[in-house]
Amino acid sequence: MSQPNLSSELLRTFVTVVEQQGFIRAAESLHKTQSTVSQQMKKLEQELGVEIFQTSGRKRVLTHEGEMMLGYARRMLALQDDAIASLQTSGIQGEVRVGVSQGIAELMLPELLAEFARQNPGIRLFVETGYSPSLNQGFENDEFDLVMTVSLQELQGKGDLLSVEPLAWIGAPGWQWSGQRELPIAAYTSECQFRVACLEALKHHDIAWRLAYTSSSYQGLMAAVKSGLAVTVRPQSAVADGGELIGERLGLPQLPSVYSWLRYRPGFEAGQQLAASLKQAALKAR
């Protein structure tokens, strides 16, 4: 009997299917087609000789063997990642003071910075979140070595352009609004550019609104949205945290795109290393 070939690609796809709660969202996350994900899961079952998924209603859920395999897959991938990181560990030493816009910090950045720190133990990161104007000022005052900021117009940005993403109206799945009552809004403080864009769009289209929830926490903001208390305006990718894109369905006004920017000091090796990692991650996400 031949030895099963449990490639890391099959294992990563399997873990992603479970974490994304389905083949469709896993395919989007992995930038693959749904049929490719399905084929890889069939191949994994063939290699293992057992079924790891079973049908429950309209969903595919893990079998008992699938639950067991999930734990092994995560450990195998973690061990592989640790081995690669140990072999590729950077010898660069130093301290990097990082300033990050609230609009970027809430999404994938924490995981990316954690991975960078693990692969570069000689670099000490000090991260501070804030709003883009003050971060840019801090960079110019030598308070930061690297800043990631956002702007709602390309000409207002500073540094290297990392990405462009549409802003979107996000509400609880199935959230309803007739237009006969004030639109309840959840937002950060008045300094937030997304809040400004939201309220300017509503004002321009004569839509009545009320500020129902203000928070400095992204988790708190999205909790208010998912509970149906209010709707919010965030980058479109934030919908992956459990909301629904409701703008088109409810006839809400169009919103601008958000531009993400990176500024760093090219002569500073540790900062240059982090900047390269951030650019690579942004390129993969496009």
C-alpha cells in the first residue's frame, strides 16, 4: 500500500474550508475556483481513505474523522511554518516604530505584523494606531519609522500606494430599512475619514440619519452592526467579519474608494525589511 501524500496545499485548503465555513468563501480566500477547492478535498479524502466531510441539510460538515484530521492538519502546518521561519530568520537587528491608521489596523495587519515579528526576532516592533493626518505629521516629526495611512482621494495620499478598495455600507445579514425613518449609523469619532465620507454621502442625498453607536473599537463597532443596531461604512473587505453589503439592496448612496499608503525611511534596514513584507502582502491581496 502506497504512503498517502498529504501535501501542505491540501492541508491548507482543508483548514481554510473549515475556518471560512464553506467551500465558496474558502475559494475566495485562497484565490481559487470553487471546483478546485472541491477537487482538492476529494483528493485529500482519497489520500486518507476516509470521508472528512458529510452533508447536513444544505451544508457540508466535518465527520468524526474530519474533526480528528483538522487538529493534525493545523499542527502539521504550524510545524512546517516554524521550520521555514527558523531557516529563513533574518539577522537584522533594530527597533521599528510603526504608526497604523485605524482603517488598516482592523483588518489583516495584526496577523501580518505578528508573522513578521516571529520571522525577525532581532527586530522590536512598537505599534501605535491613530488617524492618518496625525500619523503623517508624526512621521514628519521623526516619531515613526514607518506609517500606514489612508486617504479618500488619491492626490491626498503620501508615500507608496499599497492598495485601493471600495468603501461599502455594511449591515447585519437581511437588515431592513424602509427609508421612512432615520438611518442609524455606527462609526468611530469625528476624525474618522470613513465617518466623514458616510455622513457627506447621506447629506448630499438628503437622507436623514442619526448616530446610534460610537466606538473606538472595531470589534465593538462590528458587534453593533451584526446585532442590527446600526449600519456602518468600512472598506468592502470588512464584510467578511459577519456583515452584509447592503448599499445596493437598500438604495444607499455610492461611496468613494479608500487608498492605503506606506511611508518609511529607506536608509533604515529594519524598517525597509518591514516595508518589503507589507508591500508583498498587499500585492498578494490584490
